[in-house]
Amino acid sequence: MTHGSELSVHMRRVLDASRPAVFRALTDPRELARWWGPDGFTIPSAESDLRPGGAYRIAMRPPEGDPFHLVGEFLRVEPPQRLAYTFRWEDPDPEDRETVVTLSLHDIGPARSELILDQGDFASERRRALHEEGWSQGLGKLGELLASQRD
């Protein structure tokens, strides 16, 4: 989604899980490794110091090729309703720059949550579209994981 000159991603997903379960899947490195990233990617490692000012580092391995790393710092940690963090690649593409991801969770029924994701401001439409595709695929996997964990 483009807002004026700002290039950003905005997504909404309804998930079949409580806000605490979704927040855990978004923040626990073991849970994150089960769904993070585009289709075909694996997560060999994920480290997280979940507190404002704390850092995280996620290794992502594409279907073919060597792992690369996503790093950042937590800006807001408010379980189970809000999470915000910086997002940057180690050894970034020349078109990349640090962005901010904000995730908001809302109850919409018994064991159902709405997740709102915002990320921006991207340097180019190409990088925005790449992240939008990655988030779309990753959040699809998150939805499947949470639905499979229901009682």
C-alpha cells in the first residue's frame, strides 16, 4: 500500500487463536522458526531479547543458497496486544533501508484474533512488493500453524 510518497505494507489477518497464543508465535524463537519467511525458506536459528531496546537476529535460508540474516531492535513490547521493532538485513541490498514493523492484536471472538501488520517506509516499490509477498506467505504459514494447534 502506498500512502502519498510513503511506501509501506499494511496487512490484516484473522487468526484462529487467542491473542496470547498469537503473540507467543510472533515472539518465541522456537515458534517463529516454524512459520517465519516466504514459502520454501527455513530458519536455522532465531535469537531474541524480548524487551524494549533488546535485539533480535533471525537466520533465513532460501530453498537454494546460503543463509542470510535479519536483525533489529524491539521498540515496543506490550503482550499480548502490540509489538514494534526495527527491521534490517545484514549486508543489505543497495535498495534496502531500515524499516519499522508494528504488529497489533485485537480480540474478535473466542480464540480468534485480528492481526494488523504495518511496515515501512521502503526505499523502492520493488522492495516494498518483495516484503509484502514475504509477509503474505509467512502469515499464511502462521495461520496454518495456529489452526493446527487448536484443541
